[in-house]
Amino acid sequence: MTTRLERPNIESPEERQLQQQLAELESRLLAQYVDQGVSENRVRATLERVRARFAGARVRTFLPILVERAARRELTS
């Protein structure tokens, strides 16, 4: 029986930066859309749904802008 070694849960600097960018995006969208009468729950749910679409993306460099564009499309429709 072979035992598979698991990698420790250490985020790379790139992953930390991505998470920071997505957190800033969430803050911006909340500020904008809640002021326009969209519920905070709807903004957060939309972001969660859109982020899930890109969860398996191998190239993550443009992820924040792709998430932002898709979320804005959903929130304005």
C-alpha cells in the first residue's frame, strides 16, 4: 500500500495577490451595487457563482477582470 504525500497548504505569493484582488473587487461591487439598490446578498451570491465558474482555471492572471465582467453583466441584467 502506497501512501500519497499531501502538499502543505501554503499559498504562493501569486495566489495571495489574487485573493487580495478578488476581495477588493468584492468591496467595489458591494459599494457600487448596494448604492443602486441591489441587495448585499445578491452581490455576494453573484460573485460566488461567477468565481465558481473559474475555479478550475489554470491561467489565473486575468481572473479578477473576468470575474468582474461576468459579475457586472449578471448584476445589471
